[in-house]
Amino acid sequence: MKQPKYLIVSNKNYWLDFDDDQIVHCTPDQFIKNSIDAIDLRKEKNIRILNLSNDYSYMSKGYYVSLIAQARRQKCMPYVDQMLDLNWKRLSTKSIQDFNRTLEKLKIKDEDSEIGKTYLSYFGRSDNKAIEPLTRQIFDVFRSPLVKIDIKFNGTKWVFSAAENMSISQLSENQLLKFNEALKNYVGIGWRTTKDKPYKFWLAVLTNPSEKLPPSNAGALEKLTQIAKKKNIAVEIIHKADLPSLIEYDALFIRETTNINHHTYRFARKAQKEGIPVLDDPQSIIQCSNKVFLNELLSNHGIPVPETMIVDKRTAAELEKDFSETKIVKIPDGSFSRGVKKAESAEEFREITATMFKKSDILLIQQFIPTDYDWRVVVLNGQPLFVCRYHMVKGHWQIIQHVSSEKYEEGRTEAIAIADAPKDIVKTACKAAKLIGKGLYGVDMKYTGGKSYVIEINDNPNIEAGKDDAAEGDVIYEKLIDYFAAEVRKVVNNER
């Protein structure tokens, strides 16, 4: 028998038509006694348990299903602590405040304000789309498949009142159909027709349609999707609001510009916490986002970098007095050429540093190395994925020139075959990237006078169809999909 992915535990089938060889059903008694034909649950460490028992109360069989699943080191929904939090109304003040903030953003009509309103959450989904941001948020906190949610009108606005577990035995025929549909969506079979082959896994790709400088254009995302499909892997584009649904996917690829104080970092953290392979991982986002960290890391490991000083206000004032040559001034967490300025005189240096010190206590002062282009080597799991030359904007010293907050100019991208790129560039880039991790990195370098210098290492590097992929072609997307496939296999085989 093929190793099942999900084990659904319920007192009865309740029309749960999960006709799929990766999904198995049993009763609470069978689960507790480990008496399922052809499956030894004590050895199935990677199976996911969906506990749909009728009763979650303390010391009930439903309670023991989750407790025993945790003892067997199996992923389970809900876990015992989540079950008890709802049963015993353990709602933190912060959770209630978060729920109320979400409610304030929703357009809920005021009729029935005297008696309040009740909604059902089916794996975070609701048949009332207007309330779904709240149901998804509550599902993300409590991970209970079926929750009854009450809200009330306090005279001026709607506020969260209560949430409690429900049993599928309490559902009407129509509600059961809705629950069944949500269940199929959750386990990844709701998108398939009977003619489709079951996908090996589902890859979520986080994007922001409104982003002005996204790391991947529509063409790249389409190529990734089509190549994944050929490998029997499903790709689904998700957005910021889909954070509560992240656990429905097997892997996450962040294709929105990352930042620490940002939802992209929360997605990465959540994926890591849930054991979901993710590019970019939280540690890479933290480390690559700060140029002070990168300078220390690279310098300490003998990676060539431009001459660099880390300065505070006092040392910057001293540099100003002895100013003799053009310098690059950087704020530690700048990106996309923002927070990077060129000072050609002591006066410019003073003005630039004064502005930047309002945002950071320390700055980086670097040697200016003029070149017509920067080398970009994108590294995946320690190996080169593709190489480009990013040419400077005409008449400017950077590859991106921000004319205003709404307007920018971008230099030409010239893709170079890995085999044709200077070996020293590629070798140094791979060595530098490995210091951060085994993920996906864009290493920016200068090459002049026969020497290479690492300028910075970026998480979330650009991969744009028609630009970055012009030399290596579809191989780029194939390697990305193969990487995720290998990482998902490690999870399945308990190797991560």
C-alpha cells in the first residue's frame, strides 16, 4: 500500500468522499488501538492526522486521538493544547484584540445587532466570504477543523464574542456538504478533476500584484508553473491574506520583496515553524537584509570586499575632516539601490550621513569602485543557477536610479552562460553564499583589475523571464522545482 499522506479520524464517514490513495479513514477506536489494516501507525511518522472526532472534551476519545498522535510524533489537527484552549475559552487578550481589529475592517450589516451573529469556520473557510478574513485568522490560531464563531454588536461596532469547537455530527446536510468541500480543499484534492493525476505536492508562491519592482515577473511565474506541472507538481499563487492557509501547502516560494518588519518574514517564520520548506528562510532574510552583518561575515571568512568602515556619528565626523576621495555611504538595511548614496565631497558626505543617521546609529562607508556593470551570480543550494551582468543606468553610477518615489530607471540586464562567466566570479559567489545557507541567493560583485569583490548577498534575488533567464533558459525553473521536490522528500522521510 502506498504511504498515506492524511489519516482522517472520525466516528463515521459523514459522506466524506475522499476517494484518494493518499487519504485513509479510521475511527477513534481504531486509531487509539492501532488497528488499521496494512498500516502500523506507530511507524507512520510523516502521516498527518485530521482529528474529526465528535467529542474533543478532556479525557474523551477525541482528546486521546490528538494526545496519542503527539506521542507518536505525528502532525495532528488540532493539537491537544489548541483543543483545550477552545474548550476552556483560553483566549489571550492579544488574540481578541487581533480578532476585533479584523472585524473593524469588515463590512458587516447592522441588522440583527440585538441578537448577534454566528458563523461556522470550515478549515478557516466560510460560506460567507465577507467574514472569511476572521475565520481564517481564528483557524490560524486554534487549528480546529470546525469552529463556531459568535460576534456581537457593542452599540458602536461588531466585536468578537466567542469561539468553540463543533462536532461534524451537529452539522445539517447542507453544512456537511460545505465542510466536505473545505476538507477536500484542505487536503489538496479539491482542485483536481477525476481525470487528473494526484500531484506529488503543492507549492505556494507568495506574490504581491501591486509591487512596482517584484523579484519575478508574470512570465517567470508562468514558466515556473508550467515546468512544475510537467513534473506533476502543483503551483498556486498566494498573497498576503493567505497566511492562515499556509499549512495547506507542502512548500513555499516567496516571490515578493522581503523585509524583516513585514508579512514576508512572517510567512517565512510560519513555514519554518510548520516544517514547510521555504525560500527564503527567516535566517537568510535576517542576515541578507543587514549590510553590517554581511561585511563582518565576509571579511571574517576571507571573502574579498571593497574597503569598508563601520561608523557612528563621531567617526563619521572624523572622516569628513579628512575627506579626500569619493565614497559610498550605505544604510545597513537598504535595498534596490535605496539607502545607498555616493559622496563626492566633504559637504555631500556630511549631508548624506546626517540624513542616514536619523534612521540608523551606524552606517557603512565603502570604497567607490566604478564599473560599467555589476556581476550578479544567483546561487541555489551552493551551486550557480544563473549569471547576469546588471548594467548601470545610462549616465548614472547604479543599476537602478530612483527618480522619485513613483518613478525609477533600470539598467540593462545581460544574461551570461555560467560556462562563459569568469570562473573566479562564480567560485567566489558560491563560497560567499554558502556562508549564509543552502537557499537561494543573489551575490552582487564587482570585477576590476583582475580582482573580484563581493558587494552584497541578497535573499529573494530577481528571476525575470526574458532577462535573467535569457542564457540558461528553462533549466533555471527546473532546478528550482527539483530543489523544492528534494526538500519535500526530506520532510516526508523525516530527514530535515
